[in-house]
Amino acid sequence: GAVVSQHPSRVICKSGTSVKIECRSLDFQATTMFWYRQFPKQSLMLMATSNEGSKATYEQGVEKDKFLINHASLTLSTLTVTSAHPEDSSFYICSEKLGPDEQFFGPGTRLTVL
Amino acid sequence: KQEVTQIPAALSVPEGENLVLNCSFTDSAIYNLQWFRQDPGKGLTSLLLIQSSQREQTSGRLNASLDKSSGRSTLYIAASQPGDSATYLCAVRPGTGRRALTFGSGTRLQVQP
């Protein structure tokens, strides 16, 4: 399957700061990327869908000004959590879609906001 | 809105047992269904993908079935091993296949040696 990397794998930050998470597809060009959030012992919840070169589409209840998504190239998407608060602490996973059948997931980023 | 439910939420079995994990979804208009494994603090590993036109898929000790009309899927694990301990997630892709997967809350499996 396709390889998707995320960086960083773990990040701890102070409340009020911004954190950027990178998602890269290493062996194919992804026109569509998804960002998910997973709270402890809960399932993955879709946050937004981004298409290369256009604005991201956010799911209901997800603040677009707080979770900035940039999909500037076919191999890189970034999620920036702005003015992070402790309630933003979560596991963030990016995913890239290759056709209708396959969706490949990154290893995730554990964000802890103090 | 599609909702995916997995039962049981947690399961503990002795090594060697055969077991069944259940997944149900509310909207039968799905494109495909996928089962994933997630180890603690890790990303997802795809186990089996079933197209909406298929009834089952097999990979090694794993067998997944799909009854689209009733909105159900099962994951059967034969001869369970301690290494199978993980969270198993069921996810469905709606309609035409263009949208993202919708996930269930998972079943946390512990296989006792």
C-alpha cells in the first residue's frame, strides 16, 4: 500500500500557541486528503477534506479558523491548530485517498496542550 | 447521516479462541466497507476491504462478511493469538466512493496468553 508520513509524531505545547502538523504522501500524488481527530478510547472523527489547490471542506462543528488546512501540493498537506487549548489535545491522523477503494492513513500525531 | 456501531466495545478471550466482532451501519447505500486494526497510540492498518457487491473477504485467519441490505458486517478471527490484541475499527465509505470513511467506535480486543 501507499506510504503516508506525519510529522511530528508527538508534540507538547503551551496553551495559546499554534502547532503545525505535516502530512506527506511518499510514493504517490494525492489529490484528496482527509484529517481526522481521535479522542482517547473513541473513534476517528472526520474534521475536514482538502483538495489540492482549493479550500478545505470542514465538517459540521469544526472551526475552520482554528484548524487551518493547507494542501498546497499533491504530496503535502498541513494542519495548523491555532491558539491551542487543552481541549484540543488529541490524536490527529491524516489520510490520503487513492481512487474510490483505497484510503491510506498516516501514523498519527499526538498533541498535548498544557 | 451515516452512523456506524461496533459491538462489543471490549472483548477479552483466551488464546486459541475463535471470535466474532460485529459492525452495523444505518445507511445501506455504501460504496465499500473496511476493517482496520489500531495498536495503542498508533495509526491504522487496513485488514480487509469489502466492496458493496461482495459478501465476504478472507485474509489468513481473518474473514469479513458483509450484509449490505441489513447494514451489518462481521469480522471473524480464527485461532486468536496474543499478537491480535488491538482495537479493531469498522469503517464504511458512502455512496459513490468520493467521500471519506465513517468509522465505528471500535472493539478493543485482548487475547490472553
